[in-house]
Amino acid sequence: MAEARIGSERDSVPVLEVDGLRLAFDVSPPFLNRVLSGGGRRLLRAVDGVSFRIARGETFGLVGESGCGKSTLARVIVGLYPPSAGSVRFDGVEIGPPAERARHADKQARMQMIFQDPYASLNPRWRVRDIVAEPLRFRRKLADGTAIARRVDELLEQVGLSPRDARKYPHEFSGGQRQRISIARALAGEPEFLVCDEPTSALDVSVQAQILNLMKDLQRRLELTYLFISHNFAVVYHVADRVGVMYLGRLVEWAQTATLFARPLHPYTRLLLETIPDLALDSGVGADRPRTPVAGEVPSPINPPSGCAFHPRCPFAQERCRREVPAAKPAPGDGAVACHAVEEGRLPPWRSAGS
């Protein structure tokens, strides 16, 4: 797979490599119930064979409908869920299941996460100084209480808050301010890679812009790498260098941002772009063009469709789509697409704005 490279020769090794990652949750009824009913085990395939790489200094955007597995994938990457199969390599080293991750604590510290809900991700019983200082104490980066307090003040100023805010509790802040506290806590571990799980979706539009600008500024100053998860294409367009589109636990298309927005290939990507209201971007996706809603509902990951998971909703599906899982094929923009219709040339050209 061709990947964009950012930085010096050291950056030839991607910060993150995800290879064939899978996670299935056992949602079977109790054993006795299965014996009496004659049923078998039931697995919910939340992540189903995902592979991608993120270069140093890059922002990789991950988009898709709610329930497609984006947040679950993020939690597998940072170690909150153990994968059922596949591997996660950080800075060239596989960090594996929780037992192995303990041996790579130094690398684990360089990977942090910003959660979606700034109201639920902060301990309401702790003052801000304790929330931000927790990674410093846990990683034993600073032993002296005065040095920790000084570092907390620096982190708060770095995210646009005042050192006086360290005495307050989370309930005394707005949603945007709470997310700034979450970012300060993530930066306390001096990470190189941040997993951002819809960090602005719970915020007002004006506050979203402030947080996004802050994150882009921090990325430039601290040389950070982001995995940015969102269902908002407009946000991803402005922050990501490359974009991956996820559907029912699988990546169906990924490419450089400008390429994907100008010439989307997969029918799912096209339908998502068409349903976004008033999306007038430089990519040529206009607000005045006819729009086709995405038909049907997302299938259950407990009983996914055979073949291509998108075929029940795809207007271009044929018999091959129903029986054969499409493999990812190289596509323009250092990307790939997993679609039989694209491979066979059955899709019409993407219409530009006003056409």
C-alpha cells in the first residue's frame, strides 16, 4: 500500500500500523439457554479486518455512520479492548494484548486518547489540577509536588485556560473548556500520537471551531500525529491529510483528503457526501446538486450480509457483490477502495458541482 511520508528519514517508519485488526464480542445467550434452544454462539463483529498506516505528523480521518465501529477501533488501538485478531504496531513495535503492552509502557505513554464526551470523561470529584496531574504522577515524570503544579499550570495555559482554573471542579466549566482540560490531560504524558474520538461532536459549532483550531496549532507546535474520528465530513475535510471511510467494521475506501472529496469511488462514500446539506467545499461538492439519501438501515453486525456488507443498500450491487467479499484495490491519492463495481468499471463518473 502506498503511503504519504511526512518528515525526515526517521519518519520512514509509520507512527501507527494496524494490520488485519478484528474484534468480536460474544453476545450469546447463557449456555443453558443455548442448550435448551439448540442455538449456537453469537458474535458481534465490531471490527472486521481493518488495516491502515499513519505517517508521522499526519492526521488520518476516520468517518462513517454511527455504529460502524469507529470508536471501538480507537479503543482497541489504545489498549482498552484486546483485539480478537490482527496487530497494532506503534513506532515499528507491536504492542499487542494487555499483557504485552506492559512491556512497552514507554511507547504506551506516547499514545493518548481524547474522548468524545467532555462531561463524562472527567472525574467530577477531582479538581482540575488533580485531573491534569494524574498522568504525571502515574508515569512518574515528575516527583516533586511543586514541579507537578508548575507543569499543570503550563499545560492549562497551553490549551487556552488559566492556571487559576486548576482549583476548580469540572462542573464549573463549559463543554468547550472541559474538552480543553481533556486535551491538557492527554498532553501531560508528552504523547506523540493522539486518538481523537469525535472530540467536537458534543460541542456547539462555534466552540467546535475553537477546539479544532487549538488541536491544529498544538499539532504544529508539538509535532503530534492524530487519528481523528468523526461522522462529520466537513470537519474531517478541514483537519485530515487522509481519510478512511468505515462501514460495518470494515474500511471500504481511503485516500488523500482532496482526492477523496473530489473523486469519491465507493458508492457508500458517494452517498454519504451527497446527503451532507450545504456542503460547499473546494473539492467541488456543491450545495445545489440533487441529493440521494442513503437507503435502508445499517445491517446488524451480529448477522452481517454475505459478500460486500454494503450490497443491501447499494444501487449498483450485482450477484458477485452478494457472494464475494471485495478486496481493497489501489486507487488514486495513495489510497484504495474495496468495491466490485469500481473494479469492474460499473460506476458512473462522479458529478462535479453544478453538473
